[in-house]
Amino acid sequence: MNTEWCAFLKEHEFLVGISIDGPQELHDRYRRSNSGNGTLQK
């Protein structure tokens, strides 16, 4: 991501989200699949 990309996204009204996984223990505690397993390794 650089200044040009930021300007383009702003001009065209894109919404951008950022996800940070963190350590596997925390990630898998809060992000579970339908079967109840952690999702970090997906």
C-alpha cells in the first residue's frame, strides 16, 4: 500500500479492512470454523 493506492481507493470510495491474526493460541480462541476447530492453519 502506497500513497497512490490510498488516493485511488479514497477517490473510488473503497472500504478497506485490515485483519491481524496474532499468535495461533489467540487467533484460534476467537476464530473457529463451523466444526469448532481453530482457523489459523487454513
